Amino acid sequence: MNVPRLVIAAPSSGSGKTTVATGLMAAFAERGLAVSPHKAGPDYIDPGYHALATGRPGRNLDAFMCGPELVAPLFAHGSAGCDLAVVEGVMGLYDGAAGRGELASTAQVAKLLRAPVVLVVDASSQSRSVAALVHGFASFDPQVRLGGVILNKVGSDRHEVMLREALEEAGTPVLGVLRRAPQVATPSRHLGLVPVAERRADALASVAALAGQVRAGCDLEALLALARTAPPLDCAVWSPREALAEAAGGVPAGSPVFPGPVGPRPVVAVAGGPAFTFSYAEHAELLTAAGAEVVAFDPLRDEALPEGTSGLVIGGGFPEVYAPELSANEPLRAAVAAFAEAGGPVAAECAGLLYLAGSLDGKPMCGVLDADARMSERLTLGYREAVAVADSSLAANGTRLRGHEFHRTVIEPGAGTTPAWGFTHPERRVEGFVRGGVHASYLHTHWAAQPSVAARFTAAARAAAGSGAVGGDRDGG
């Protein structure tokens, strides 16, 4: 496959990658191009803005969680049929998983995609030194192809002239110059940008402003020409259905091991809305390919689970921001508790863990877990290697996978009588809760790395529906 593509990187966090990447996505989409948006690393929030800019799902490319071998196939899956793909990097260009060399760095993703890199440089406090900075990044790894620079936070016409002269000496093309523009700043809080779902109207205005800024300050024709220099990718296109079949040992769809969409379709309810915004697009695709009917619901507004629910997925988000409203929705809290008590399979990650707790910052939650959660001053952030320490609706005992933690809350106790995971790196501890059909943990995972998770959870939902204890099946087809 040969989709024109660019990787938007920077020397460090805070340089303006999200501003430039989102603005470019929106500006090219305005021109009628089908733009495929991607984000290197595990971050959930930036892809929401990417999706708003392009009208397509924002997708993550994480070489730590999914393995380097899946980066190109997942990219090919997301960008199929598009005119252009834009990949926003993570941290600085060469920053990756701690102590793991280039693993999960933007540079590694760019090499795996054979994509040219555009370096976004915060030029607010430098002039000629910018050439030395860019030269260092361009020469550090010869396999990373630096195609040009976009200068951000440029102060004046004179400042721009000095920067351009320095980079001309260094032989690096300047593909854009952006001035300081606080009017397009996106609000942040304790875990980064405020998600799109919480400020959709304002977010639309911000994305439109970013598109205007990039359109005025960047050479879109030169950037598109650079994207078209990316050579064809020689890789398979990831397919949720084929991934599930491979996870089942090549067993064809329709077999008892891998029922697929044939036969009864259990309803898997997936939490959404402003309080639960973190989810990877491939999760719903895998559940659907495994035979589930995926139905979204909003715990802030819906007073009942979707009709026929026989599986419940509550991912990440910001329940701490909405604790009073979540607590006030007593009918839904009672429905979730009853579903769990009846043995229904529940997969809860981070925000979902907090929602299942007895309380969050003193506000009553669902009470499924004998634990209480609260906000903390400490940020817990980082990749984890984990092994399932018990059989659950999500994973068989001994299942190994990689994930990440990202939260400013604590839950006490941190693990139940039967924990969900044993962390093996970077620290050794147990974490999370397995109780009946419930699997609840702080750990965010990417199911494309372990498709058996989706198959196992769908099978548990189908079995729960078949037993009559919860929900019911939808007709297959």
C-alpha cells in the first residue's frame, strides 16, 4: 500500500506537535482530501481532536503495547483508501519507553512507516542556534529522514528572517512558520488537554482556528509533496477478523472456538460520553468481528443499560471530574451493580475501575468493588508489563501483555483478594480486581496486541446471555 504520509515530531514535549498536526489534518481535510489521523504512543486525548479535524477515527500506533511488528499493519488498516496520513509523534523525536532505547519512540514509528519527518521547533527563545538543534536531530539517526522544519512561536518578521537564514545555511527546508497565537490554545488540566467530548463546540472552533493558522503559515503544497515521497509499505493490512482467527490458531470463523458474527450476537455495552472518553478504535472493531453487537451508552445521562446488555465495557476517562453527576444517576449505578452481581462480564479500565468502586472522592459509585477511590497529588504514568494472575472474563490465567497507567487517583485497597494483574516491569506488584465476571484495573491495554481478549470477552457475554442471567442475544447474520 502506498499512502502519502508525514510524521510530525518535535525536539521535546510542549513544542507544538498537537497544534501543527491537528491544524494540518484539518487544513488538508478542508481541501477535500481524505486524511487518516494517527498518534504515536498511548495517548487517548489527542486522537479526539484528530478525529474532529478529519472526520475519521483517530488511531494510535504504539510499538510498546502492540509490538513494532504491528505498527505498519495497524497504520495500513487505518489509512486504507485515504489520500494522506498524518502521524503526530510523542514526546521528543527520540524519546521512547524508559530504558528501552528507541522502543515506542516517534523515530521508531517513522522508520517502521518509512515516513518523512517534519520537526516542529519552538523557536521562541533562539535564533541561529536553531540550526545546530535541527542538525543534531537530523544527524542523530541516519535512518530517520528529516524532511523539513516548521518553526513555532516565532515572535516577529525579523525573528523569522534570522531563523530562516540559519536553517538555509544548514540546508534544512523551512516548511512553515507559525506566530504566537493564544487564541487557538486548547485548555488543559491534570492529565493533559480537555477531551473533545467535554467541549465539542469550543473544540470545533479551536480546530478551525488551528486549520486557519496552519493554512496561513505553512506551505501545504510542499508538505504534500514531501508526504508523497514516502515509498510503498510492504506489509499486511491488519484485519480484526483475521487477527481473531490467527489468535484462535487459524480456526475459521463459525467454529465453536471462534463463532465470529455467525449465530447469536451478544450485546456489549460500551461506556462513552464526557466522563468515559478513552478507548482505542480497534477494541470495538475486534468485538464486532468476534460477533458482538457494540452499543454505546452514557453513564452521565442514561438511566439504564442498553436493551439486552450481556457484556459491559467501561474504559478510561475522567469520572473524577463528573463524580457528582455520576453519583446522582442512581438508576444506572443500580443497574450496573445488578448486572455485575448476576455474573455479567465487565471489563473496566482506570475510569471504569473508579466507577465500580464504593465511592469516588466521597461520592457513592456503583459499589461493585469493596474499595474506595480519591484524587491524589501524584501522577502515575508509564508503561507496564503484566501477567494475568487469575482466569477472568477478559484473560486466561498466565496471559501476558503490555499496557500503560495514566491517572492521578488512588484506590484503596489497590488489589482485591483475587487481583487482575501481576506487574513484572518496571516494578513487581499485583493490581486490580477479579470478582465473578468483573475484571477491573488501572491498566490500559490495546487489544490488537492480544485479540484473544476480545474473543474471550465476547464468548463470556454470549454465555451470560445464553444462561438467561443477564441481557439476551440479538439475531446473527
